[in-house]
Amino acid sequence: MTVEMTEARFEELVSEALDLIPAELTRAIDNVVVLVEDRDPEEPGLLGLYHGIALTERDSHYGGSLPDTITIYREALLEVCDSEEQVVEEVAITVIHEVAHYFGIEEERLHQLGWG
């Protein structure tokens, strides 16, 4: 059962999830754009996606690169949740998961830490 939620409310949840990230980490985030889209066209069930060069992989050739993107997929997230409270939780998990990829944390480690 899909949870009903306005786009504005969902974007507010994404913003609130970003606010959960400690200030010392947010200060380290550079050249990243966070987007909200309905669904990933290639993987409609995907909840979020980091696309770019992880901070741990950047070198002297990185300068002048287009911003990395973190995309949070609204319809996919709403579809897997049964309540607004669950949406709040899943959005936070997804945002933190994708930001962790920016910092170079791999999928397996995220699952070990409970952010899978």
C-alpha cells in the first residue's frame, strides 16, 4: 500500500534527514547536489542513488568536475512504506546511506552498520 504525501512534504523530510548528519561531516561535503525524483527510470524500485566520485577517490584531476548527485526517489520510497512515520524513517536511512557513499563507504559496510 502506497503512502500518500505531497511533494513538498517529502522534500521537507529529505531536508530534515540531511539535518541529521553531524555538522563536521556536512562541512566536508563539497560539490554535491541532492535531488528528489519520482523513480529511477532504469530501476523503478531503487530508493536512492549516489552518482559521482567518492571523496576517497578524488585526486588532483577532480577540480572543475560537475557536481555529484544524490537522488532520492519519492514514489519508490512511498511505495515501500505503510505509514508516514515509516516514510520519515526510510527517507532518513536512504539519505544517510547515499551520503555515506559520497564519503566512500561501500554497500557491504553500510549493511553491517545498519544503514542498508
